Amino acid sequence: MKIIIAGAGEIGYHLAKLLSMEAQDIYVIDQNTQRLNHLNAHLDVYTKKGDAASIQVLKEVGIADADLLVAVTESQNTNLTIAGIGKKLGVKKTIARISNTEYIKTKEINFSDVGIDYMISPEELAANEIEILVNETAFNDKFDFEKGELSVLGAKLSEDSPIVGKTVQEINTKYSFDFIVIAIKRDTSNEIVIPRGNSVFELNDQVYFSVPRESLSKVHILVDKEKVGIKDVMILGGGRIGQKIARRLCGKSLRVKMIEQNRDKCFDLSDELKNTLVIHGDGRDIELLEEESLSNMDAFIAVSGNSETNIMTSLVAKSKGVRKTIALVENMNYMDISQSIGIDTLINKKILAASAIFRHVRKGRVLALANLHNVEAEVLEFFVRRNTKITEAKIKDLDLPEKAVLGGVVRKGNALMTYGDFTILPGDRAIVFCLPDAISQVEKFFNN
């Protein structure tokens, strides 16, 4: 598959990284020599210096025989232009990064008529992610499959967790409800442990569980955290993401306060967000946060334009007893530190955008794909076809890759746990957790 990426910024780089692991032919176009040199030094991709909106440049990278053109520069208008020109020059499919979500929602214009097959908004993706996380107080990561019949949940183990010091086999024996431990990330390193029966849980581990719907009310016992209802939320930052979140949470009858530093913007926000209390002030002012009852908040969401401000204010919120803290960060290098410094979840809209595009590229082979926060690994959902290797034997006899683990199946609308003696059948929807370099091996089990 030949894929051309226009824009070598963080979205372009991360997408190229994901795709290059699968031996795709990746071409990246950018006018910035430094960015292209960085790509060449770290990834096995082709690079081209130039303007991706140039007909000549697109022809030079072979646009006519490309399968996909992804335009992810910083400019929405440039991306739309690149996609439209690319389609006219013969590329099979185009994806454009946009900032105005009106384009996604409108039914008045069919953008495929002008050469844009699919549009993606990093801000919309970030808002979606935050909305899901706000509703899950006991865990810092969540992804639902098959409308919630099966969920993947992540949590950091505290000293009060009853599973610290125990093995996977011991907790499977002790607890009677269904769940599968699919991954463990050690606090002391970036190592991802694919758990086996003798794997031991350690203090501050980030653990991921695959859980059927009927176990959701019980699984918090494993991490010794109660799920509490969210009623009061404070949002730092009145940008596009902050506004989207405020509208959605107010729509769920939550009480929302928003702190915004720009005075003129506060007046506009007050007019736009009728059910949100908008406060003019600097979120870094701890006295202001205390005056606005920060300690009484159930959740604190920091989505200002400054990553460091978002991180520091979230830490302040945590120190004041706020149960759920979420911070938006621009720098991808921050993504590994959230649990280690005490913030529940860090969100990076560029990683979300790259992952969403990656999911789109993989459509047809997998039904869904989740990228867990702070873990360089994936959870994939496969539709099980007849005469595939995955149906040939019990799971314990399949010789699955060591860097992969089955997290369950959904069969005729019901979630079933895939323990060792379980046999997967055609028609099942199987959930698999795997590290990036094991994806191609796992796919062989589901392909004819």
C-alpha cells in the first residue's frame, strides 16, 4: 500500500511511525528540512522537500498510483486544497485534517465531490476522549467495544490495591467475576508486560483489564477505587476543546465552571455557554482556584493552550482532593509521565488524530482499534471468518505471539472471556491486545 503524508509535524511523524511498522510504502512531504531529517533519522520512509499543494511535487512522489493521501499540515485550508488536488491527480482516497467541525457535521455539502473522502478534527477527537474519561472515575483509561458489551479499562495500582504482590493466576482464582488482565506497564520503566499466570503485580503498575459489561460494577475492587458520580466540573481554558466539553457536560446536567484568562473571550463564552459559569482569571492563580471551590470539584479538566499550565494546575487540583484530573498536552514527550506524577490522564490531540487516521487505513481488516494512553500498544477488534487459524484449536494450543493476548470475544451480542480452554468460532468479534511489532503476526491468525 502506497501512502503519501503531507506534513511532517507531530501528527505526520506519529502516523508515519505507526504505518512504517507494517512495511507500507510511506512518502512524507514537507517544506521544513529539519523535520524531514528527523524523519529520515528515525523512520524507514521516503521524504520529499516541497509544497504538497504543488501539482509538480505530488506528481514527483507518484500521486497517480498512491492508495491514500493524508493532508495533516497545520493549515486547514491547505489540507483541503492538497486533498482536492491529489484526488484530481489520481490518488484513490484522501483524508484531510481540519479544525472547523462544521464541515464534518454538515449535510448540505458532500465533500467527496471536491475530492475529500474523510475529514478528521483533532479537537473533536480530544473532546470525545475527555467526555468518556470524565464518566469513569475509578479508572484512568477506557475504551468500549460493541457498544459497551466488552470494555478495556486501565488503572494505576496504589498501596491499597488488594492485587499488589499477587500473581495473575492468584487473582483469577480469588475473584469469581469475569475479567482478563491484558497488559501491565511498570512504573520504573516503559516496559509493557504481556501478563502470564506467574506475572506479579507491583505497586504503581498501570494495569489494563478486559471486562464484560456484567463485571463493570465489580472490577474496581481490584484497584481499590470506588466509582463516584461526577456532578461538579471545573474546566481551565475556553478554547475550542473547552467549549465542546462544557456543552456536552452541561447537556448531561453537570455543574460546570470554566476559567478563562482572556476577558473579552469570557463575555463571548458567557453568551455561548448559557449553562456554564464562566470566570475571568488566570488558572495558575491558586487563590483564585480555591475561591472558586476547587476542592469541591469532582473533576478538573485543563485544556488551555499551555501544556505546562495544564499539568501544574491538574497537580494542584489533585493535591486539593479532586478525584479526576485530565490535562491536554501538546508535547508528545510528556505522554509517559502522567501516572508517575499523579495526573490521571494526559491527552494529546495529535496522537489521537494520528491513531484515528491509522484506524481508517486499517478498515476492512479490523473492526475497531484503540490506542491506550501512555502505552505504545494497540487493542484491535477482529471479525472472525471461517477457515482462519484462530478457529483451529483452543486458545492455549494456538501458539499466539508472546507479545499479544486475547481479551475476549463478543458472540451474538454477549461478551465471553477467552480463557485457555476457550475456542473461538466463526462470527465472533475478537479483542486482541498486542505490541506494534506483533500486529502482522496476529493478523495472520484472522486472515484466510
